[in-house]
Amino acid sequence: MYNDENVFAKILSGAIPCKKIYENDTVLSFYDINPKSKIHALVIPKGKYIDFHNFMNNASSDEISEFFTTVNHIATNVLKLKDFRIQTNNGSKAGQEVFHFHIHILG
Ligand code: AMP
């Protein structure tokens, strides 16, 4: 079950600050606090989804399409990356630490 106390929920509510990169009605992007590459961005949907699996099974087709289109927009147009990696960790055994679905953009 989604936990409203997770750190990304607190960033979305404004309780915790972030270094914002991009925001629209459904998506927020900000810099990772502990970067694993020169540019390390996170992209999260504003809806309450625990992980990739939960997002793909519960979000509407429009929401899924808009989310991944926005990930591409942020990587290529906002951050202006040519070469980059995108990653998501699904579940604790895969290394997921924050249980609000997010994509890592590593440039
Ligand atoms: P994951 O292991 O895939 O769940 O990734 C969680 C990511 O969130 C890690 O790379 C953390 O460094 C990052 N993180 C944790 N707290 C914050 C925060 N307050 N602001 C930005 N990034 C954070």
C-alpha cells in the first residue's frame, strides 16, 4: 500500500525542498540528493504509485504515455543530454529505497 510519509510524497506536498528541474500538471523532476553520475535527475508522477509495476497496472494509458514522453523531454530538451541512461528500481530486492515510482536519468 502507498505510504504518504515517503520522501517523494513530502517533496510533492512541499514539506521537503528539492532542486526542481521541471514540473507540469502530472510530473515533477528534481536532482537526486546523492548523485551517482555527473547529472542525476529523478522524474516522478504526481499520482500515488508505489513502483513501476504499480504504475503500469493502475495509471491510465494517457498518464503512462505523458509520463514517458515527459521523461524524454526532460532528458533531451531540458537537461540537453545526448547520451544518458534511464533506470527504475522495482522493489527492495532490486534496490528501490523510495516507494513512490520514479525514473532515474543518469547523464
Ligand atoms: P531508489 O533506490 O531507486 O528508490 O532511488 C531513490 C533515490 O532517491 C536515491 O538515488 C536517493 O539518493 C534519492 N533521494 C532520497 N532522498 C532524496 C531527496 N530528499 N531529494 C532528492 N533525492 C533523494
